[in-house]
Amino acid sequence: MWLVLLTLACAPENPTAASDCSWVLSSGEKKNCMVAVALATFRTDAAAGVAFTESQVADEVQRDFIFLQAVNEIPSADPRLCEKIVSDTFRAACEVAARRPHLKSPGIRRVPPALP
């Protein structure tokens, strides 16, 4: 029992590869780990992020969630990622997020230019 608790307590904070998630025993934590890896991959290389998600994430709902999160969280994400989403609900949310890129960068306020 202690080994399980110790293993779960030591889950990687910033996983960068599927191998970082392979030893996580809890299925929920493993899914969270894979989402973190996918989003980290998208941030550095979008094509690699798509390849990772399509090859390493077997659950269709989880893949849809990853594509939605990429569009929501990464300002430079390609809106065409929404086309990869199978779920109508997730695809609709993705399309809304893609149309509102100004909301992707929290903390950055866009000040309109002064009127002449």
C-alpha cells in the first residue's frame, strides 16, 4: 500500500514524454499526465503535438479534449485543429475559441490606440 501511495505522490509535475506517464498507476492521473505531455509538445512543435496525440492517446474523448485545450491555451495554435475533433460539443467550443484569439493570452490587455 505504501508503495502505491509513494508512486502516486511522485507523479511528474511537468511531464514531457509518454514515458513520463507510463508508470503512473491511477487511470485519471495517467490521462492528466498524457494531456500535459500533449500540450507541452504542442507548445514547441504543433505537428509533433498532433502526431503524439493521434498515436499515443487511444481514447477519442481525450484526444478531442487535447485538441480543444491546445486551441484554448496556445495563442499560436492552428484553428484547423478543430476539424480533428469528433465530438460535436467539443468541436463547437473549439470553433468559438478559434474565433476569439484575443482571449487566449490571459494577463495581456490590449489597449486601443488613442483617438486623434
